[in-house]
Amino acid sequence: MLYEWKRLGGAQMAEFDLGERAMQDIQVLFVDDERNVLNALERNLIRESYQKRFVGSGVEALASMAAD
């Protein structure tokens, strides 16, 4: 499996070459209490094929994960 590390907003993130179909099955939950940060992430990641959720707190994140 091919991957590389990229910097994203001060955090490190792995980018995996899994193919388009596999990427659609991946879910990523973004959590930040600053709405502007979440909005920027959402704008920058709009073309990515994986499923994305953006929440504003740890409580929302836990509720979002529990709902799955």
C-alpha cells in the first residue's frame, strides 16, 4: 500500500492510495471547536472522495460515532 505524510493545519495526516472505490468507504470525522477551521477544511477537502463529517466538539463527535 502506498502512502505519504502530508501536513494539514499543523497535524500530520497519511494519504493512502487505496483506489477510488475503497476511498468512498472511508469515513473521516473532523473535530474542532473553531467553526472557521471546520469551514476551511470542508472547502479544501470538497473534492476528496472519502466520506467527511465536521463537528464542533468532543461531545458531538462521540454522538456522531455512536449513531453509526
